[in-house]
Amino acid sequence: MSGTVRFTIGLLAMVVAFAPAGCNRMPDDGIRFAEVTESQPIAIEDFSNLQFTDKDGNQVALAEVMTRDYLVLVITRGWYGGVCFYCASQTSRWARRFDELEPYNAQLVVIFPTETEAEAPKLDELTKRIKGGEIPNDDVPYPILLDINLSSVDQLGIRAELAKPSTYIIDREGRVRFAYVGESIADRPTVDSVLRQLGQLNQ
């Protein structure tokens, strides 16, 4: 095989390798999330009173952390003998693309449900997976809060073992502008789906 042919094959291989990643060179971990176009019905319309717990054990109202026009609230499955591969992938993708929320004046908060307060240290395991998983990141640019005893999960009606993976867009008044509740642990909206929803809200 000539050097020219080998170079051409190598170049094609590089193009194919980077094609699924898009222009932001997103590493591919093989997981495909849902391209979502419509919001789902929700159990409650006002999220402003939802309470969570930070890593230091302090109670945090969702309204207290809102500093932008919109808040993307991602609720993971939680700790179920470990951090699931899908939770790690979803949160890693958001870490990689966090800056893309800026044009929509939006922020992101991730919720990690746990059944007991004793499981709170498991939050460190999620952080490690976000930083060093299949889609590695240098840091975690968004806050991760705990839903201890699944109190907010129950308010939202999304309990299933722990929680159904769910994504919401909330405005400054606490109103839900978009909701997606997965029917399985792999059923989650893509980052692009959520960004498109934010784009429609900003029109």
C-alpha cells in the first residue's frame, strides 16, 4: 500500500472519529439520548418551594439559587448501589457544554436523590464520574444538590426505585416552561433538545 493511500485512509478515519462528536469535539461514549420536541404534563406547576440539601448539609430552596432568567433542573436517578452509567454520561455532557447556556441567560442545577442522609457522601462519587468518566471534564461547573429522603422526588411524582431521570426548565417565577420525565434510566433528553427549548423561550 502506497504512502498516499495510507495517508488518505488515516485522514478518513479521523473524520469519521470526529463526525459524531460535532464541532465541539464531544467524545462519544456510545449512549444516545432522546431528541425531544415537546414538553410533558407535570404534577406541579410551581417549583419555587422545592427544597434540597447542599454538600454541607444546608437546606437550599430552588428559588434561592436562581440567578438567571431560566434554570435547567436535571434530576438524576440517584444512588442505587452506585452511580449509573447514564447519569454519569448525562451530567458529563452538561459539564462539557455548560457554557452554551450563557446565550439563553440560563443556568443549570443537578439533583442527586438519596434515600437517607447517610448516603450524602455518595455525591462525591458522582463528581468523580463527571470528571473522569467516558466523557472527561476538568471540573464540574454547576451545583449538585441532594434530595434526601426523596421528598422533592415525591412532590414531583417521579419516584421509581429512586427517581425517574427528569429534566425541567423553570423561569424566575418558579413556573415550569418545559418538562421531560424519562420512562427508563436511559430515557433522557439530549443537551441539544434542551437548548432548542431555551431558544424557543427566548424568541
